[in-house]
Amino acid sequence: MSTTHLISGLPCSGKTTYATALRADIDAALFSLDWWLITAFGRYSIDQVGHGEHVRRVLACRELIWSAASEILKRGADVVLDDGFFLRENRVRAIARSTSIGCPAKVHYVDTPLDVIRARLEARNASLPPYNFAVGPDMLAAFVGLFEEPAPDEGAEVVVIRDAARPDARS
């Protein structure tokens, strides 16, 4: 049975690195939200467009991603959604969508210490890769304030990854 794998964690926690390794391990289709956002809207500053506009763009890309991902799931292949899934309500909605088409979901929570995230963000912002957004200290603090840690009562198994540099470090 095909499975939806939701990748959850803060910016620079190692989500995309983990998602890419997971895709290879399970031969799944990978959908990275930032790739879709930057492809559809160009690289932009969240501070410049505002939180509301950024959320609108995220929701639009999530709909497009789900449209494609659900077709893949229905054909028997797993999908990996490299999204961040900061909010419980977004995870619960994605899990419900998956189970509504007969596919279980699994949440992979990339739990990385904040000091590691800060160092990675500083390095990434200094030489920003093509499909990443700059995230400054204030924005990171806002994201930390928004983030709700995944829990088993959301309707899916939660796998906690404590060392994102090692895809086999699952607990």
C-alpha cells in the first residue's frame, strides 16, 4: 500500500537532505514545497511580500502538489512531501487527505537543535542555493514560535530523526 511521508521540521533542520535520502530508500516521488514556491513565484523575501501573501502562495502550491501526489499514490507509489508542516492543523489535513484515498501517512519529524539550525542558516544565507529562501534570525524566531511538534494523536505514525545528517538515525 502506498504511503504519504510528511517531512516536518524547522528551516535548515535537514528536511530536504532527509527527504532526498528517504525518496531514494523507498523509491518514492519527492515534492519539495520550496522548489514549487520558487518555480511558481520566483525567489522572494517573505518579509517583502508579507506573511499573508506568503501563506496564500504556500496554500496554492500545496494544492498543486496534492493534485499530483494523490495521483501517484493512487497508482501505488509512495510520495514524500518536503513541506515543513509547522502547524498541527496542516499535518492533520494532509494525513486526512491521504487516508481518504486509502493511503496511510507517516510523519518524519527532523528534530535538530536550534544552535545547529542557526549555524546552518548563517552558512546557507551566505551562499543561498537556487531553491531556498533566506531566513534571518527574526524570521527563524517567528518560525520557532509557530512550530508545533508532531504528535502520535494526529492520525499517523511519527518518526523522529534526531541527526538529519544520518538518514538511518530514526527513533
